[in-house]
Amino acid sequence: MPEAKHFAPFYFSAIVSFVFLNLYLHCGVTFRPMEWITKYLLLNSSSWHNIHHSDTNTNFGEVSFIWDKICGTTREKALEKKEQQKMAMRNS
């Protein structure tokens, strides 16, 4: 397949990029420039993913935070829901 030679550089670049992103997500340290770049590219940042490891019921996205926003599984939504439950308990 002659077309494959054009696909291979993209594929291998994507795999290498994913490996480095995964290492950054799991390093437990945040770097301000990387946090900005990943947010701009709609990718998870280390700080976002660290929340998932500290609270396993939120921030599920491995690569992107988009599905967490769509499905309402962000930490902010979870805290909001918990606060609403507390208010409901106080009012009953």
C-alpha cells in the first residue's frame, strides 16, 4: 500500500504523543505551561487527572475532559450535587 507511508508518521507521532501525555497526567506534578497547552487543546491536564485519582467518582477522562463536561462527571458537578443533597436534608 503506497498510501501507508503517509499514514505512518502521523500514527507514530500520535502514539508517542499519547505516551508522553499519559506520563504527564500521572506524574503528580503540574507545570503551568503544560496546563495551559492541554486545556487549549481540549486535553486533560495533570491537575485535572489528579482529581480523578483522589476522587474516583469524578474526572474519568483519560485524554480529554469533554465527556466529563457533557456527562456531568466533573468534580464541580459532584460537589454541587452533594451540596444540594445537604440542603434537601436540612429542609426536610
